[in-house]
Amino acid sequence: MRALIQRVSRASVDIDGETVGRIDQGLLALVGVAAEDDRTNADRLLHKLLHYRVFADGEGRMNCNLQQIEGGLLLVSQFTLVASTDKGLRPSFSSAAPPSHGQAMFASLVDQAQTAWLNAATLRFGARLHVELLPTRPAP
């Protein structure tokens, strides 16, 4: 599993005009599932998402994690993250998980996140999304 993370002041995901996930300060994580991913990969990714020290402490240094700032975690499935762009100008998605496996692994990650962290939000797998985010301002 791969995740592209963005610190946000707030973020939301809408599907057909309905907000299906929303957080205030925290992390927006776009998550891609590869064909070989299993529960161990989901466990490891969630641990990293909750413990990456990417938020400023009182001195402006990035020493705090999501739990320490009591931030939100918004998980968004994004299969394009596992694309191979080594050859040519057309990405290959052959390493991406088939939809049924990708959905099961993403659901497992979401279940674990919502059990481990009450401020976790997500969306419907495979839907057409509208994602809005307001990035966190850098520390002075």
C-alpha cells in the first residue's frame, strides 16, 4: 500500500453533492493498493499515518504526530498511486490490485483506522469524488 499524505487545516470529500468525509486539522491520505498487499501492509501504513511526526510543536519544529495534535485522518482510495511510469507516456496499472481486492484492503484499512482513531473519516470506494483541501500553513 502507498499513501500520498497532505497536512491540512481542513479537507472534505463529496460524492454527487453529498459530503461523505470531512476533517479539520490533520492528514488527507490518498491510498493506493497493490495486488500483493495484505493486512500486514494495511497495519504498517496505519501505524505510519498515526505516528508520522509532521506537525509543529510549540517551537515550530515538526515533532508532533496526528494523535498528539488530536487531528483528523481522511482516507481516500486512489489506485493511480500504484501506477508504473517507467516506460513511455502511458502509465501501467498492472501492479494495482483488482477492484475486489483493492476494496477489501481499503475497507480493512478504514476499519482499523476507525477502531484505532476516533477522528478517522472515509468515503465510498470506487466512486467519482470531489476532494477539497486547505493545506496547513508552514511554520514561521
